[in-house]
Amino acid sequence: MSKQYKPAVRIEDLSFHYQDRNVLEHITFEIPVGSFMGLVGPNGSGKSTLIRCLLGLLKPQSGNVYLFGQPLSLFKNWDEIGYVSQKANSFNTAFPATVYEVVSMGLFGKVGLFRFLNKVHKRKIEQAIETVGMADYMNRNIGELSGGQQQRVFIARALVSDPKLLILDEPTVGVDAASVAGFYQMLKNLNREKGLTLLLVTHDIGVMSDFVTHVACLNKQLHFHGNTAEFEKVSKEGFSQMYGHHVHVLEHQH
Amino acid sequence: MSFPFFQYEFLQNAFITGIMIGLLAPVLGVFIVVRRQSLIADALSHITLAGIAANLMLGRNVGFFSGLNPIYMGMVFSVGGAVGIDQLRKVYKHYEELAIPIIMSAGIGLSVIFISLANGFNTDLFNYLFGSVLAVKKSDVWTIFFILLIVFAFVIFLYKELFVLSFDEEQAAVSGIKGKWINFFFIVLVALVIASSMKIVGILLVSSLMTLPVAASIRLANGFKQTFLLSVVFGETAVILGLILSYYLDFAPGGTIVMFSVIILLLSLLWKKLRSNRKIAINQ
């Protein structure tokens, strides 16, 4: 690794455990700038924990996290990281906020304390809403939308601060099957056209693998990490062995 | 029959205070309701009562306290209760709502003891429980005006942060917003507003002015800002009509204000129902 090369994310030998339960063991991997990385693994494999560690929401017992070459503890440019959490699916749907208001939240960290949104910000909010194809719903309450539409709004909220890295934790949970492909296509376009680095966490490798450029497989330990072409090869050679007794989760055929 | 607003200073005091409270209580109430913490106001109002009762008791024995406006002691207790709730929430991380009954029963228990020590109920206490048009002093008006300025500065300058924290604390953390101290100041302000509202609405009914107008507006409003606007309109309507009615009927204003709030809430539910029925009819 040359000194100039700074991946969007670098995780070195990270381990995390709750009192008596190991969740992550010696994880080391990188997300190259400009890639669309799919992080897959069965339920309970530690995917969300890993994400929370790299966002600084949880503190791992050992190991290092670097964001754009900077150690996590020194990292300050949080507006470069967009995050759509799993919880976005279970927020208070009766919350009285319009699509515009929800998306505007994505700028608050950047705008800063005691300051107000200006015209440039407002234009940005509208653009982000247009990017995810929700312009017609700008002034609707978030609770009136379908699950798929809400998820697009949360992506717009993550995009509005012009992040370099967008992290999505199980974004299609609760989204109807018909909308899922369109949703992934939208992510693929963001990656290709805007050069946005994406980290998509999912337990469903079937649909995901048609869209991503890189794959990492996690089940406490990292079992695979590479680009999609390698992944296809490995999976044909009996990739499911790595998952041991969790094989059933991976029985999607390509 | 004209309303003698300019004739009596006590009416002016009551109305100016009422209008300020009609603004303050629903504004903070919006944040409380969307965070699903509606009962916090109840817990804090009961601990405020303990402060009032303590002052009434001390006033009988110590000269200094008999001259002191009990509202200040109420505020001290209320803010103390707010700090207590904040601390208890950290202790019971997975049972955060437990903090509310703990503080509430402590408040009632203390109140009963102080009231007993002060030789039971008197008219002063009655006014604090249910509100009074006559009991508002000039010093109350200024105290509440000062609190109004603080609350408005806080809500306007930290609107973004309060909004994100109410919607999604995790998102707030990721975008680098320091939620802890904002949440803490917020609950302290709620405590101050509750202590200052009780002269008009009364301790037992203070929380309703924070929640009922919001409950009505949340059904009708489109977006967060509109929720504020409607809540304040509903709150002010209830306060003004309630005060006028209580003056003419010689009722404690707490009762009339709250009942107007209930009527507004029922009307908003009815309106919503009629509107959605019409939508269905049009769609068919």
C-alpha cells in the first residue's frame, strides 16, 4: 500500500464483542474509492455492528478504522459520509414532517450550530429530492409514502450533503419486491455517474450481486473480499462452504 | 357587556401571561409529543407542586420565604426534577419511561408531606392547583416574559438540532450533532415553562396545554413547521376563550382552558374524518 493510496474505508484487524459474545473477529478490509461494495452475510453475522464501528457509533475492543486515510478518532468531515440506517424503516411514521423537511436534515451537520439554511442549501435539497425521483412528493408528509418511497427520501437525505461515501444498512427491508430492482438501479447510477463510493449491507446476495462491483462476505470473520468477477468464480466453486451451517441463507442461484 | 380588560390590572396580567403561555407550552409541546414523552410534563408539574408546597410551608415559619413568590421555588424543584429524569434515564437505559413515574410519585409524595406540614389546604394552594385569573402578579408577568425570550432564542437557534434529535437520534449522532446537552437544556426549559404556566392553568392541568393543542394539530398539519403554527393557534384560542369564560363564570381558568382544548381536539378529529370521507367519496 503506497502512502498516496487512500481507500474510502480501511479496517485493520478489528474485533468487537459484547460481554461474552464475539461479534466480529479480526476483520481487515478496504473499500476502494469509486467502488460499489456489497457487504453480505446471514442475519446476526455482525454486519450492522461493523457499520456502527466504522461510523464511530460503537467502539471496537481492538483494531483500527480509517476513513479516507484518516484514523476514525481524528476524522471530522462527517458530511462526507452519508448513512441510511436499518432503523430508517422503523422510524415514527406518524412524525409530522414533509419530504423536504426530512431531506433538509441531511444538511444540518454541515450548516452548523446557530446557522440557518440559505438559498444554495434549499436548491441542494430540491436537487437531492429530484435525484431520487421524488420531486412530486416534496411537500407530502413522510408518513403518507410507501416503504420504497420513504427509503428514497432517506437516500436523498444522505445525498444532500454531497457525501463521498454512502453507507446503506439493509435499505430494502420493508420495500416491496417490485421496487427493489429499481432501487438498486438508482444506486448503481449514483455510483457510475457521480462516482459515489457505496457500501451496501444486505443479507440478500441474490439481487445485489447484479449491481455491485465488489463483495465482502461476513460471518463474524471476513470470508471473502474482492471484486464481483472473483466472487462469481468462488461462489461456483462451492462458496457456500464458508458459511458452514448458515448455508441456507445463500441458496440463491445465479 | 364589554370585557373590562383595560379597567383591571389583574386582568391585564392574567391575559398577557396567558398569551405568553399559549405560545410557549404548545411550541415545546410539539417536541415533547413527537418524541413520545407526553408524560414528562405531568411528572414535572407534580414535582413543581412540591416546590410550591415547600415554599408555602417555609413561608409560615421563615419570614424570608413568606415574601418570596412561590413560582421561584417551584422552578427550582421543577428543574431539579428535570435533572433527575435525565439521570434516571441513564440508569435505566432500556426502561427510559420509568424515570417519569419515579419523579412523578416523588413529587406527589413530597407535596403531600409539605402540605401537611403547612397545615393543609388554603386558597393559595387551590390557585396553584387549578389556576386563577386573580392571582397573577406583575412579577409573574416579567418572569414569564424572561423565560419566553430564553425559550425562543433556544428554539430558533437550535431548531435544526432539535428537529433532527426528535426525528432520529442516530442520524443526529452521525451528522456530528451533540445531542446530550441540547436534550438537557430542552428538558430544563420544559421545567421552567411548566413552573411558569401553573398560575394560569394550574399544576394539575399544565401538561394538557403542552399536549392537547399538539394532538389536534398533528392530525391536520402538513409538515413540522405547520404543526407548530397550528399548535400555537389552538393553544392561544383555548387560553383566550378559557380566560374570558372563567372571568364571567368565576371558574378556575385551568378547567375552562383545558375544556376548550378538548373541544378543539374533538373538532380537529371530526374535521379530519369528514375530509377523509370526502376523499373516499371523490375517489369512488
